[in-house]
Amino acid sequence: MMMLEQDTGLSLAIAQIVQRLKGSSLHSQLERQARGSLHKPEIKLDSLKEDIKEFLKTSGWEKRLQNAVYSELNVFPSPCHPAAPPEHMKEPLVYMRKAQGSWEKRILKSLNSMCTELSIPLARKRPIGEQKELLNKWNEMGTDEPDLSLFRPVYAPKDFLEVLMNLRNPNYENGDQPSFRNHLGLIQVPLKVKDIPELRDYFSELGLNTGQLGIDDSTQVPPELFENEHVRVGQTVLTEQDSAAAQQYVRQGCPTALRAELWALILNISNQPEDILYYEQLKSNVIQHDLLVDSLIYKDVKLTASNDDYYFVFEDYLYQVLLCFSRDTSVLEHFSYSSATPPKSYIRGKLGLEEYAVFYPPNGVIPFHGFSMYVAPLCFLYHEPSKLYQIFREMYVRFFFRLHSISSHPSGIVSLCLLFETLLQTHLPQLFYHLREIGAQPLRISFKWMVRAFSGYLATDQLLLLWDRILGYNSLEILAVLAAAVFAFRAVNLMEVTSLAAAEAVLADLSTLKVMPLLQIFLFATVT
Amino acid sequence: MEPPAPSLGHGAGFPMAPDPALCTVRSPVALQVGDVKTDLARPGVAVIDVALPPTQPLDLQEIVFKNSYTAFLTVRVQRRRPCDVGREGARKWVTCLWNHCLMPSPHTEAGSQDYFSVFRHQMLCDVDQVTAVRLILRQPSPVWLHFTLEELRLYPRGQQSLQTGFPSWLSNLAPQQQPENLHGGVPDPEKVSTEVQQLWVLTEMIRANQTAARIGRFDVDGCYDINLLSYT
């Protein structure tokens, strides 16, 4: 009885994907290929359509189209009801949209006051001499030591946590009396999160009976049992160039040698000449204009990545990626499915005139403290700046943007926080109660891990194994599960602490943790 | 400046905008045992009555609404039947939708503010010649303060809502190619195809240049000298 509705929903999805792909370079390439095939002997006029389709299949172009369609399905949400306004696709719940709007206003005020206090313009065209100088030291911007003492990050994760703690649904019974309606954790909004049986089903490939990289490739396990075969399958997936197969494959982890190519395949990044050209254009934009956010980026890199034992070597790469990222207007597209809105400004003297309205920064994303840590781990995989850039940009518009905006999406930071608290409360009730009693709400400690997707907290090889699964499941929920698993692992020590500071100390160093065994034990080997 | 792309289905190439049927939607009435004002328990059932003009019975095609924390929906209709002509007694109410789930997990937010469509083919009975519609809303979870439906619209048959109208190019996705009759004097096909190819490459380049020029421009005529960020 629902057939017609399903059909119309499917047709609407197809129509949207076709419209998005129509303007892309893949579309013109396919047309060029099809026309170029016209003078091939196997293309006959009376079966023209079928022959061209066959040609596109055998030459691998159909696979590229499949990968592009798969990428669109992964990134964009399914089409809304036609009566729904565009803001509904960004975020269906009105009170969350309002909360995000208020949060953004606070950030804008903070940036504006920084601008007026320091008397530094938001944007400035560089004089020719300065442009030349920057171009010369483009590959070693880390050697610069500008005076950043006056700059402060626009916000830190703990400021964002305060906002999330105060999120309330006005239609929800938020009584002062403790009752079953009030959550015992910090998050008080009633979003649907998965419980352990649902997570077991969702992350079924992480089960005890399935081979995993991060567990079954350790030195004690003979490689013939799992590792060799897994590598062989990975190489086949790469030869076939199939995005969907790659996404399924990386759920069991990527072999180190294949990881860079597999991630590029899943994210549908091919580094074509026009992509390299686009990156060069962004670089020239950086040379021409100096932005206030550049100083924020410098400060962030100096404070975080440069101080990290694993990532300080990549400091120059980080500037090359993040400065270009701020100028990239294609990032604006993700705002159609993000609950956030890009900040707006007007050309000086033209306040209120729409034809002189611009976004600031050009990509609409204001970096916060720790933002550069999203890029740092990728530097281990990609050394060519334009490819590194594209991978990071795609990771941002698929995943990372959800970690610093207020939304009801299952992979949004609010849902992740609630998932973490619910898992801990349900499966380690004594620990949860104890920590709450001593004033050490667990989320206060784990929030920073999740906002950064554990970057800078785990050892790099472990972090990459974790991010394999983020790509494989196209979801960030694994971050919340890992956070709960870490608490479970250190539960004995945590039960003995008597203050928040002591609890933080127990959980300060995660660099020795092995991610996959922790996840497996928490999901599949804990008695529920 | 590039605003985010508008979603498909909002007017691009569609036939004339459909008109919902004229009707009067009354505000929801909670069904509660005991005194509404003093009773502490929250009612879990509410009823919305929709009256249609008595002289214009409706052949119902679709009901569209925005949910506001209702978990389950039952729809009953009153129909005018030929056998009713001349009879003044109460017409029968018939259930055409029973316990349709809007929120799969009533204690949580999923589905709470979404837009829904209910079509005639989903209904349990024939919904022609409808004179009144009654929507029975149920919300078994006590955590919500209020629940109702908003933006309720009824669409008559023959007019389709936005969802079923498609842009014309969707049906033209696979244009038919007419194979040409090549008998008789024709120029060398190799030469023609090369020339056509060159022409195509040129048009593609022009088109590609246009696209590249549009993307990437964040300034206005080379100027990005801005004042402060705007709050509106």
C-alpha cells in the first residue's frame, strides 16, 4: 500500500542527485567520452545507446559515475517532504535551530569585539611586497613567529559544552524535581540514541568472530589467519575502484599501505588536473588577501599541533591546508544540510545592500581552539598538498562539521554526548553514580575527546584505525562508544578517585590505549 | 555570493501550484477523564475536527501536515452517500487511517516536528464525497507538555500536491536518438566526427570556464574590504 509513496520518494532522490551531478566535471567528462567513442568500430548507429552504455561500462566510466552517485547518497540527506522549508533540512527541531542561532551570534560578537579591540580589519588586501614575501616562504610558514599574544581563540570546547548543557526543549517536562524525565547526565534533550543491542547490530563487523585490523594483525597472530587475505581483498577493491565496496571493506580496518588510496576512493577524491588548479587558485587567494581568521589559525596550530610529539613535523602542511580552506567557497554547499549558517558581512560603506553582501570567512567556517587537529592526522597519509587539502575538505563536509554545531542528527555532537552518557549510565551505573557524586560528570572529561574525534589523544596508528570505522560506517557514533569503552577500561581506578581533578588525571593519557580491543570488549563481551 | 542550493520541489518547473481544499480546522480538544483544569494527569488523546463546506463534499487525495509531538494518528471521515439523500439523521463515521505511527519512539524526538503526507491509497476505505474529517491524535508519553498537528491541509482529487509533480526533464532523461539515413552522398564520417568533436571540446571549455569563474569568487569586483560581521 505504500508503494507509490516509496516510488515518489525514490524518484525525488534520483532527480536531486541528477541535478547536482549535472553541473559537475564528471558530467562533461562522461559526455566527452561518449562522443569520443562515436568513431570506435564497436559503436553501431542502430544500437547507439546500448553500445555507448557498454563502452562506458568496460572503460570504467560507469564505475566512476556509480562512485559519484554513492558519494552523493552518503553526503546529502534524503529529500525532505516537499512542504518542508529549507531550514527543515538543516535541522528539523525549531528549538535546536534557535539554540544554534544564539550560539553563532555569540561567536560573531566575540570575533567583532576582537576586531575592534585590536584594531585589525577582518580582511585586508596584501600590498605587492607582502604578497611576494608570502609566496616565497609558502612552504615554510611555520618558521614565521608572528606576535599572536593578543589573539585568543574564539571559543574552546568547554564553552560549547556549557551551551549544550543548557539546551532545553520548551515542550518537554523539564521539572526541577528529579524524575524519570530528567537525565542524570549533562545533556537534557530527549534524542533517540542506540542502545547496546542496536549498536551490536549496527557495528556487526566489529564482532568477536570477524577479523579486525588492530586486533588480528598483532605480532602473536600468524598473518595467514586473517591479515594476508584482508590485504589481498583490499588490493582487489582498489583495482575495481568501487567506492561502496571500499566503504564496506574498511569496517575491518585498512592496511597501512592501502589506507591513503582507500580513503580517497571512499571520499571520491581523484585529484584531477582541475582539482590541482582549484587548489592553486585558493593559494593565490591566500596570497592576495589577509584575513583575521588566519591569525586564529596560526595561533591554533602553534598551541596544539606544534606542541604535539606526533604532529609538529607537519606544521607547514597545516597552514597550507587551513589557510586555503578558509577561502574555499565550495564549502558553503554543506550549509544546506548543516544546522549552521555562514557569517555574513558587507563591503565597507555598503551596509545593508545585498549585492555587496559577502560571507566571512569565504568558506563560512570560523575555526575554534583545536580545529587544526582535524587536519594533522591526515598528514601521515597524504603528502601532496592539493590531495591532502581535498581529503580534509571532504572529511569536514561529511563528518567534522557535526562536531561543533547544535543539531539533532544521530552523528551530531549532542546525540554523541547523550549516547555516551546513556551507555555509561546503563552499563556502569555504579561508576556513573560515583563520578556524579564527586562532581566529576563523565561528559566533562570525554567531551573534548569527541569534539576532536580523539585526534591528539590517541596514538596515531590507533586514531587512524578509529577513523577507518568512521568512514566505513559513515557515522560518528563510534566516538561515543569508544569514550564509554575508555571509562569502562579505567573503571577500577576511577571508582577510587574523590575529585574531578583526580578523575581527569586518571584519564589524562590515552596514548597507550588499543582502540579495537576496547570497542570489541565493550560492545560484544560485556554482560548486559 | 553563493547561497546554499534550494531543495528540489519548490516551484522549479512544476505545474500550477495545487490548492488545498477550503476547510475549517478547529483547535484540538483534549479527551480527558475528570476536570481538565485541576487534574494533574496529562491527557494522551486529542481530537481535531475539520469541517468542510456542506455543499462541497471532497474527494480526498492527500492530507498534509506538520507534526508537533503527536505519536499516533487515527483519521475518521464522514461521507455523503447517495442513500443519505433525504435522510436527516447522523451520518456514519468511518475510520480511514488507524494508528498511523508518526513518532516511532514516543519518549524521544524522532519524527516530532516532521512533515507528513497521507495519501488516499494508504487509507482503509474509500474517501470520496467526504463532508467532515476527524483526526484523533495520541501521545502516550507523559514527557511532552503539548501535542498537536500544524499546517493541516487537505488536497482534493485531481489536484496533486508538490510531491507528485515532476520537472519535465525527468521524464526526458533518455532522449531517443533517431538513427540517420546515411545512404546517398555524405561527407567522410571520420572527418565529420572529428570536427564535431572539436566543436564539442570548445563548447565544453567555454562551459567549464563559466563554471570556474562562478565558483571561488568570494569578493565583490575584487574588493573584500569589509566592516564588521552582521548579526541579522
